Amino acid sequence: MGKRDENDEAYVVDLCNRVLGEQALTQHKFDWLLGDPGAGGRRAKLPVDAYWPGHQLVVEYRELQHDQPMPHFDKPDRTTVSGVHRGEQRALYDARRDAEIPPTACAWW
């Protein structure tokens, strides 16, 4: 796996930066976009791939691990705070982003 700044997602975000004339806040976390509660009740903020505040635009770049089983990412032998393995949790959190980020403010690749 290459470094984070040498992948397709970084390329798309850079193109958007150029078109929008604004640098994205990458891995940005909103106070209202939260994961499932852990044992102590704490809920982690879920990151989005890129956010341009001046345009109120979020971009989520969906790599292969978002749509296909991948043991490296899924860790099927480990349960997450959601009570499922990482691959299932990722699908739950992707659906949460889909539902909670206003469609007029989001682009999916």
C-alpha cells in the first residue's frame, strides 16, 4: 500500500482543491457525525475524506474496501464497538454518512 498522499483519493481531492480554489480539510470530523458508543458510552467522531467549508462540500472517496470484503481491512476475527467485525462496521458507518450528510453537500466517488 502506498502512502496516503500517493493514492487515487488524494488525486481526486487535489483536483477538487484546484477546481474549488480552496484547500480541503482532510479527515475532517464533525461534532454531529458519530460512531457507535463504546463500553463507556463514548462515541468517536467519524472522519470524512475531505471537506471544503467555503463550499459546504464533503467528498467521500469509496475505495474497494467499502464495497468488497478485504481481510486486511475487515479483521473478521475481531469485534468492534458495534458488535460486528470491521467490514460490517464500515458498511454501517458508510450508511450513517450517507444518511446524515445532506445530499446537497456531498459527492461520492
